[in-house]
Amino acid sequence: MLRLREIPIAFSGSPLDRADHVRSDPAALAELATPDARLLRLDGLAPVLVDEGALEWTTLADAPEGSELVFLGLDGAVACFAPVPPPTALGTPHAGPANWAAMSVLGADELAIYGSARALISWHARHRFCAMCGAPTVLAKGGWSRSCTNAACATEHFPRVDPVTIMSVENDGKLLLGRQPRFPAGRYTTLAGFVEPGETIEEAVARETFEEAGVRVRDVTYVASQPWPFPSSLMIGCHAHTDDTEIVIDATELEDARWFTRDQVAQALEAGDRGEVGEAFNAPPKHAIAHVLLRNWVEQGG
């Protein structure tokens, strides 16, 4: 089994109490929304950090006028909120330079808080109109849903989470890794792909591996998961075995795919820990669950 305490998973383990009993009670939520409640400072979707490399917090008194406020949860007895940015301030939904910089300096608790906040406010900023009737929607339940303002519709909308399978695929002591053109030079990582409607996790692992690399897998097992707020994915880490050795690359998905030995993977991880590039390839960074899957496979030793 994966030893999560020894291999932490970025964006997991938020210390905030999501306090469903509060967000479902407008009166209780209003009582907590005092001017001195905490407000996470953001630049669009990007975190704002203090000099010490921590998240910067202000108070509700500093909230932008007219902004929607998402209730993140309780830190003890103190309510924490985040403002929903205007659509013009969103930028790319994927991780940008400010996000990568924050991942390298934020502690686990603060990274988890930021990840939840980013996923929520990004969803709110992009879902201001009802998908059923087109009427405007308003924030509800402290930001954990939106309600259609058309009384004849009154549809409730909830933040979406997109499941993604990400898998280490093994054959006779070697691991299948691939790279996309957008990756840094030498970077190889585990294959991944969205779960499609009507699929189990195991079926998605098998389909994506075959589509991207032409490899048929068997014996799919779950390893661990990771919330990935760029924009709103749940990475479902799996391990699978295959009897195939020949790789047939889908060039629309991958630039290259190769088999790597356990020693090569271990050396790449060790090099990455030192801030260096591995001899065979450049390993994915620690805050990615792909790194967790590789380290777990190396430590299992078989």
C-alpha cells in the first residue's frame, strides 16, 4: 500500500472545516460573515503570497465591492472566504507561472486551501448563467452551488469535478512513460486521460492506455487520488500490468513513449530531488501525482 505520510499528495488535506451545517444555513453564514472574517487575497485565479512564502489573507472589509464571496470553511471559529473574480480576470484555466511558483513554496495546508478556493471560484466565474434556460444564476449555499434566478426553472447547479485516470503501466519490471510536446525538455510521465460517460475507472485506464500507446492492460488497481484545480480535475492514480511490449503512439496525444527500468526511474526521482535532470529522463515534479505513482512503484520493488 502507498505510504501517504511519506509521499504527500499536493492539494489534499485542507485544515479548514467545510462546515456543511453552516453553508446550508443562510442565517448562520451571515452571522459569520463579519468585517473581520478572513478573505483570501487573489490576483484573478492566482494566489498572492506574503514575503514569507505563505498565502496572504485580508478581511471581508477589503472585499471588492459587489463581488460574490465563496465560503471556504472554518479555521477554528473564524470563517474564511474567497472572492469570485470577473470573467475578464480568469486567464487560462491551466496552471500558470504563479501557480507553479506557489507550489514550490506553500506548505501542504495552505496549498490545499488554495487549491479548493481556485477550483471553486473558477467554476463560479464561468457559470454565471443557467445551462437549462440561460437566465442569470446567483451564488447559493455559501458558494457550494448556484441557483437559477428564473422562477419557472429554479435549477440548482453544483461545482463540477472532472475525473481523470492517471496510470503507471508495468511490463516485466519496466514502466511505460510518455511525453507531450509542451513538456519541459526530457520530461516523461505516466499516461493519463479523462473518464468518459459510461466507463468504470478500470475501463478508462484500459482505453486511454491503448489509445495513446497501443498497449492492452490488465489487473488495474487503485493507488491514490489527487485534487488538481487546473481547472477542476480529480486525478485517480492507478497501476496496471500489460503483456504487450510494442508501443504504437497516437501522435495527436503523445510526442514519444518509452519503457524505463526501475533503476532508471529511481535515478530520475533521485536527480529530481536534487534539482537535477535524470540520466534517462526528467521525472515529474513532486506536486504531481505522477511523481507519487513513480515513487510508489520504485518503493514497492516488484
